[in-house]
Amino acid sequence: MKEQAFHIPYVVLTADELSEADRLLVERAKEATFTSYAPYSHFSVGAAVQMANGEIVSGSNQENAASPSGTCAERCTVFYAGARYPDEAVVSIAVAARNESGEFTRQPISPCGACRQVLAETENRQHQPLRILLYGTEGTYLLEGIASLLPFHFSSESMDIDK
């Protein structure tokens, strides 16, 4: 038996340490939380992506009484960005959330498994790492690629398919 472990590199940044571009992207994700439709969870999530052409696209979670029929902010945003700019790569994504009290979360939240898989597919499709910014009032996590969030992600390589 051979025991192995993953080392997950990430950086924790204060608001002052974010680059101007990252600060803007985080602000857009925070703004997007106010477009959330979350009457059941009362947990509003916003996401914003920076496209290779410089455009920023944002989205939010949209719940539904038939629970699986809603969608998370990350998938909403990435799918909209792909529909709006099909030939542009997604360079970075920022995610922010507000709790039931309407306050931004102290600690960053992390995308759910389904969103992680969509981010993995996005990264795989564009053949370049996707920068991930997870916002919390006590700091923003910066991860340089989906492998930090989903180390055993499923992709076309998993099926021995060359793309």
C-alpha cells in the first residue's frame, strides 16, 4: 500500500492585497448577490467571471420550489458567459455570498460539486487554468486552477479521449 496526499496551494488575500482587476471582479460578484432569488435557503450567492476579451459577466443563484430545478451562481454565470461569448476563454471567477441576515460571509464559500465539475470542464475546454477567487470579509482565497478544488476531476482525459 502506498499512502499519498494532496497539497492544495492557495493564497489568502486582504482587500488591499487584491489587484485592481481582482478587486473589481470580487465587487461584481458581491453585487450579483443582490440579484439572487433565494426564498428557500435565504443564502444569496453571486459570481462574476473575467473573460479573455476583458468583459465581466455576472450571475447569481436562482432557487426553485422543486429544489433540483434551481441553479447555483457559478453555473449560471459560466453558462451565460459561454452563451454570450462562445469563443472567449474564462480567465477568472469570483464568488461571494450573503447569509440569511444579509451580511457577507466571514469565510469564503466554496463551489458545490456540480459547479466544481462545470469549472473543470470549462478549464479543460479552454486548455488553460481558471483562476478562482473566493470572497469572505476576513479574506479572499486565490486558487490557481480547478485541481485545487477538485483534485480528482473527471474530464475527457479520464475517458482517454484526446481533445
